[in-house]
Amino acid sequence: MLTSPPRYTRPDLPPLDDADRKLIEILVADGRASGRRLAAETGLSEANVSRRLARLTEEQTIRIRCWVPPQFLGLSFQAILMLRVAGDHARIADRMRRSGSMAWITGTFGLYDLVAYCCVDSASTMLTVIDECVLGQEGVRSATLAPILEFYTPVFRIAPGEQNRAGARGAAGAGEAPRPLDETDLAVIRELQRDGRLSYADLAQLVGISATSAADRFRRLTNDGIVDIVTFVDPPRIGLMVSGAFLICASGPMRELMRRLGECPELTFFTVLAGEHAGYVAFNCTNEACYEALRSRILATKGVQDVRPLLFSTLHHESVVWGKSDGDGHGAATMHRSNPPSPARARA
């Protein structure tokens, strides 16, 4: 039977109950929903909501983070890096992670063995990273770099077939923030990248401003389309047992093709690439039959010439703190199953 391992959680965790699933559903729609709202919509007490949120976060069923397009922070070169390797995948992934340039590294079954999402300030920096941290490693047989021409903000669909808010499209190479960001804006973004549910009081204390100023800054950043609070969910915890991505070989205009593919509810993340494969789309399916049906639907989509599947295995690294390290190369919002994050604090 075709299944993917848990991305973040342990496989021995007890199943979620209806109240857990309702909380997750609300948080996917609004990652900063207040404790009062969560209690009202689930019928739980606020104390019970707080305990459940702490548990769901600590076990890494959910991770609530601030998403900001990397180019808004000066990281104008983004790419998908795909490797064929022989030997210890974890060792190679760890060296890549320590470069501070990899936002996401996962093992895959299929055409490649490791796939990474990279964010750096320039193509020159990317070449240095590849030379020193990738191709310079023993066991790396080949590396394929596909620059991202356009990406769509990641949107995690709570269940196949369910409607969800649309992700925002952005050019990966040339776009700039809608307005200049000062040091306080950047500090607010950094703290929310670590914990998207920080209360305004906690955010103010960490940044060194008043709670009123923290709230105003956050509202301006969201209203201006600079940041979004996104709830990431571990797919197997909600019954999505097969995760991976398709490399798209296209024969038609890519933006129109991406619009068509956006109608597939199992697809969660879209990028338009330069190179042999014109697109990379990630998916979460309930089972093998769902996966086969999705593959057939994509192949039947106008503009798709062929697809190359990549099934996800071990997740080696994840961080949404673009281009920022905590001293040893770990992104500050890095997730490792052996090192769970602190419980999320509900917004006041």
C-alpha cells in the first residue's frame, strides 16, 4: 500500500477527535483566530481550547507561521534544487541545511532522492551554496537547479474537495514589498515567523514597542499584503496519507495551466520553473486511489504534456525564516520531530 510517513508528528500519536479537527479547520482559515472565537465555534471552554492548542502545537500536528514572500526581504533568487545522491541522505541534507539558504529539504522517491526549496539574495550566492554545500559533498551524484519564475503562496487544504482561500501569486525574482520595510517591521516579521499566534503584548515585548504599536504594525503588514498567517498541518494526522509533488512538463501557457491546476483540491503549492520542468506542484491525497485519480486528472489537463511524480519520504528541514540563521545554520523556525516547538500562545 502506498503511504507517506508523518512529516512532523510521531506515528504512535492517538487519533484526533472531532473537536481537534474543528479547531484545525478554523485555524486553517484564520491562524490568529482568538481563543474566544475558537471556544464559541467548537463549544469548548477557552481553557480547553488553550490546552488543545498547546498539545496540537507541541506534537507538531499544526505549525502556525507568518508567511512573507522571500523577495520582500531581499531574497530575490529562489529555486527548487533536486539531487541524486548515494549514501547517507540525512548527512547530506544536514550540510545543506547549515548553509542557511535552504527553507525546506525532503527526501523523495522517484526521479530524485532529495528536493530542496532555496532562498538567497542572488544567483551568484546560489552558485556558491551549490559548489560548497551540495556538489562539494561526498555522495552527491548530480544536482538540478530550477529557478522559480513565479510562486503561489502555500495553502493547506483541510480535506480533499473543500474550498479554501486563494493563495497570492507573486513573481519570485523581481517583486518588491508594496512599501519600504523599516527595522521595526522586519523585527515584527521575524517574531511572527517563529510563532504566528504571538499575542500583541508578547510581540511588543520581544520587539521593544508598545502593544498598541505592535497591533498597528501587524494590521498594516497584513492589509498591505506583505504577510499572511498560515497554518501548516501534518497531512497524515488528518487522513492525507500520500504526499508528494509532480514535476510538470507543459505544452501551453503556464499561468493558464496553473489556473486550471488550481481547481484540483489536492494540490497545495504551485511554482512555475525555468528549465526542463515548467512547474512543480505539491499534493496531499487520502490514499493510493486518490493519488492515481489526481495523476490522471493532471495528465488530462489541457497544457500538460507529462508529469514526473516525487513521493515524499523523510522531512529533513523546514523553516519559514527566510535567510536567517540562529548561529549554527538552523532557521529559527526549523522543525525537527526530535525537537518540538514550544506551545503556541493564543492571541489575547
